[in-house]
Amino acid sequence: MRVLLVRHGQSEWNASHRLQGQADIALSDHGRAQADALRPVIEEIVPCRAISSDLARVAETADRIGAVRPRYTADLREIDVGDWTGRAIGDIQSDDPEGYLGWRAGTTTPPGGESWDAFATRVTAVIEAEQATPCQNLLVVCHGGVIRAILQRFLDLQPANIIPVAPASLSALRITDGKPARLELFNYRPQSLDLAAPD
């Protein structure tokens, strides 16, 4: 099974460099354009089915990239960042630089937030359940943290060693029974390269 991982387009809080976690923030106009640009790529692949986070920025991305009757689930929501929700990333880095770096590495939990291990277990369970039903190209529309958690659990890539996932980008993972999972594509966007994607 090939797992097609799409991060939502730029949200209004991505644009202002604020952490979202599970806050239900809409796409920005730029994020809508990013998702629209990815649609022809997804249509050419022809996914056999689609699953999606139920948050608005992801649901709209799923619609704009042409996901057909996606199954929405709260289990694909972004990691809960607790008291850091809505805070500017620069402010968090100034107030708690070690805590922020630890959070990016999956070793620190923000106050009132979700641990990386619990988050990664929640997300992985969704993909493992999907493996029970044959599908050549499974479309998963989700969040940057979700993609990083999937890469950690299936490829043993540690969060500290994965750059942020670009908004409205496509990554692809091949999962075959009895064989190691393989990364086929990472951070692909049809119109531009983004090496400084927001958290």
C-alpha cells in the first residue's frame, strides 16, 4: 500500500507563525491556492480511498485537492499543544528555548499538551487499521505533526531529524507486508520548493 500524505495548506495561524495544535483554524487565501495547485497531482494518482483530519483547515484542503468522499476522523488531528495553543512560535522560543527544541524533537510535552508517544500511537493506529482493507494508493490529508509521527513509526526517523512538512505538500510512503517501509517522496509541491516550512 502506498500512503499519500498531504499536509493542509497554509492556515491563517501558519501565516502569522502561531502554533495551532488542535485549534480549528481556517485556511488562508494563500493556503487555498496551494491546495488548488496540488489537485492535478492527486487526480493523476487516483487514490482508492481517502481519510482526513476533521479540522476545518484539513477538511477544506481535502475538498480542494479532490479527495473523494473522505472519512473524517479526530484521530488524525494534530498533536495537542496545550497552553502553547495560539502562541507565537518566536515567543515560545524566547521564553523556553530548550522546551521548544525538546517539543520539536518529541521529548518534551507543552504544559497541558499531549505527549509525542501518545500522539504517535493515536496516529499510527489509524494507518494500521487502513492496512486491513486493500488499497493501492491511500490518501491521508492531515497535519505536519501527523506526517512526522507516521515517518517515525514506520521508518524509525526521529522527529528531531525531520524538517517541518511544507503546507499543501505531498509525501509518499510504501508499506508492504513483510518488508521495511520505504519513503518514496517527501515535501513535494508542484509549484515551489519550501525548505523553511512553518511548524
